[in-house]
Amino acid sequence: VLVTGGAVRLGLALVERLAAEGCAVVIHCHRSRQEANQLAAELRARGTAAAVVTGALSSQAACERVIRTAHRAHGRLDILINSAAVFNKQTLGAITAQNLLGEFWPNLFAPVLLTQAFAATTRRGQVINILDRRITSHDATCIPYLLSKKALAAFTEVAALALAPRIRVNAVAPGPVLPPPGKGVRYLRDHAGRLPLGRAPGVADVADAVVALLHSRSTTGQILFVDGGQHLLGNGV
């Protein structure tokens, strides 16, 4: 399994859970190289086959290189988890072409190109895209991010059809599972918004959803929300 953005935050939790499930893992990172190498060393000490691939997902050639390197690491590649993402708050008046591309490359273009390269090198496999429960709402405070994730949700369905029956493509859309970098648990609790289930999801819940989709052999083109029910509220969170 290759997990992009797998050295920190949600990606880290997914790598650890998939390793616990018995997967040999490839941890992709860009700037978090020290964290990725430390995580790989810890996993190897526990008996898990773990490798690291580095680089910005900012061109088609870069995405193809990541897939080739991940394939070589363990001699095969069965699962791609598109977890790497960028989030910035940008209103309509603040948008520039540069910051549009800055969000669309990691959040949309890279997952599309990685999936393309994965499908070209893998006979049978699975892709899981990490989305955001915001895809059911219209959050005007983060327009480039929101548009990129909505487009990735649409790609999940299109790719599921295009790649069937060889490759299943699904997605998980988390709610407020982690505070922003530099913020603590209290910040998350105070800013999580309305939760119909009365509790915020955690990274373990997202990992559970990923594993459930991996095991669900008749499921493709699905988006599984892990958000305490927030997606049901639209803009009313």
C-alpha cells in the first residue's frame, strides 16, 4: 500500500493502521522526510516491511516516479491511498491563479495522475481518496480547497467506472478529526461545529472506514462519510 502524505497527521494514522492489518507500506512525503524515515524505521522494528518515497506531487512525471518507486519497494503495489492534501482559507476576493493551482495540484491533479499511473502498473487493486465532509456544503471561506475536493469526489465515481472491474475506487470523507497544526484538542472541540451524533470522529474512525472499504469486495464508487453526521446538515454545521 502506498499512502501519500503518510508521514504526519491523518496519513500517519492510516499507515500505522494498514501496517497493523498486515500490509507492507510505502510512506510518501514531501517536506516531512525526517518523520517518514522515523516511522518507517519504527515499523520495520515491529516486523513490517516499510519504505519511503519523497517528492512534491507537482507534475505528471513526479506522480509517475512516485508510483514506480513504490512498486519497486516491495515488488508489487496493490493499494493507493490518496491522502496528501493542502488546506488554506481563501475567499473569492483573495483567489489568484497561483493559489488555485497550489490547492488543485495536491488535492486533485496529483490523485488523478497517481491513479492513472497506478492503473497502468497494477493488474488488480484498490484506490481510496481522502475527501472532506465539506463536499456536501458551500463553504465560501475556503473556495479553492472546496472546489478541489468536490472535483475529487466526482473523480472517485468516474474512475470507479473507468477502472472496473480491475480496480475498485472509493473515498472516505472525514469531518473534524484533527485540529489545525499548532492548535490543541480544545480548539478542535470548540470549533468542530454541530454533530448530530454528539461526538466528533477521530483518526481511528477514519482508519476503520478505509479498512472497511478495502475489505468490501463488491463496493466501488462510494463515498463513506466519517463526520458524526455533519454532511447531513449542509451549510448548517
